Amino acid sequence: MVRLKVRRQDGDRVWHETFDVKDTPEMSVLEALFYVQERLDGGLCFRYSCRGAVCGSCAMLINKVPRLACRTQVSSVKNEMNVDAVKWGALARPVVKVAKDEILIEPLPNFNVIRDLVVDMEHFYDLLDYIKPWISAGDEVPKGGNLMSPEVEQQIEVYTNCILCATCHGACPAAGRDEMYLGPAALAKAWRFYLDPREQEKDKHARLEAVDNQSGLWGCDVVFKCVAVCPKKVTPTQGILAQRRQIPKNRIKKVFKRGKNSED
Ligand code: FES
């Protein structure tokens, strides 16, 4: 048996409820929630789709750590409450009393709750839209096609693995403070498109300028919480730092270009 302590919410009413679940050796937290929904409380709300760590819709806070419920085995988080919740900063709040044998399940932080464990993702997608997550290639295809070197492909691949589950956003202290902060997922994607050789040079510059501010690259605390929780091993902080380093390089390029044009 395993005991789940689940944060429930219906409008302004918030409460915690415990459920005893008959666990099996390979049971995931998502399956434990199915057990509750099917046998104990049909009203429990949570989101899922693929059940295989692909769609990213089952992200939630499990023992104060943002994780995918379908990818987290009950056995790995059972008796885990030796987890130092304090190290998760804002995520540790509100402090909830949990018995050693309970698994604490809460909705993803930094999002408004719609009901129980279901959060409103709309703002997250709006932030993503801001960075224009698409290639703005020109009409002309270069001779020989748009080729990508294996090195660039490797650099980009780290970021294309993102499944937009928003665990990074839920773990991010800057996103918790400032809802206008673009957040790790959007900023990592911005770098992915910057790196893409199909993107035209002028669009790359515009892309970087759009995130060169406090709501973008400079809002990051560089505490690597997003990297620590990503189930797909994406490294948003590294992408943010790479863009910060790229900004002065682009400025120098611009100055040289201006100098060259005036000489001509
Ligand atoms: S249900 Fe799709 S990632 Fe968990």
C-alpha cells in the first residue's frame, strides 16, 4: 500500500486529501492517480495523454519536485520525504505536513489552478509565441539546399527534445516572481531557432534583440533548477547563457558592418 496526499482545489476551496492505493512494483504516479479516480474518488482531476513521457501533459509537483507523473515510479518516490524541500525555495511553500510514508502531489507551481492538479497553460503558450517558434527562412533556397552540419545538428538537438511539459517553468524562481518573464522553455527555444542555419542573419539579430531584456535573458537567476528537473535533459540555462554571450558578439559584428558600409 502507498498513501498519496493530494492537493485538491475547487474554485477558492483548497484542501489536502489522502488516498490509500494498492501499489504494484512498476506502478507510476499517474497509474496511482488512475487508481484513485477509478476506485476512490471519480472527481479527482489531472491531465494526461500519451502515458509515455512524450506529450508532457502530466507534469505536476511530486514531493515538491516538478516531474512527469507517467515517468515517475511510485517506488522511487515512496518514503522520499527525506527530500530537502527547502532547496526548492519557493516550491517548498506552502509547507505541507507529510508523513514519511506519504507521497505529496500538488499542481505545477507558477500556474493558475483550474481544478485539483490541472493548471492553466495558456500563459505559458503565450510566452512561447512571443519568441516566434518557427523558422523565418526567405523565399530563396540557397544553391545546394539548406544544409546543416552534424555539429550544428547536435547543438540544436538538445533543445528540440523539449516536450513543453513546463516542469522547467514550474521550477523557475524567476517565473514565480515575474509572470512576464519568458521562462526557461521559451528562452531555450529562442536559442534553438537562433542556431538554425535556415534562419536568415537579420532575423537572428531581431530574435536575439527581442529577448535582450529583463523579461528575457537577463531575468534568469542562473540557478539551473530548470536543467535539474527537465525529463528530457534539455539545458535551458546553458541556452540562456549562450545567448547572453552572443549579444556582444552581434553588436561588434554590427559595428564592423556599419564601418564597412560607410567605407564603401
Ligand atoms: S502523459 Fe504524456 S508525458 Fe505523461
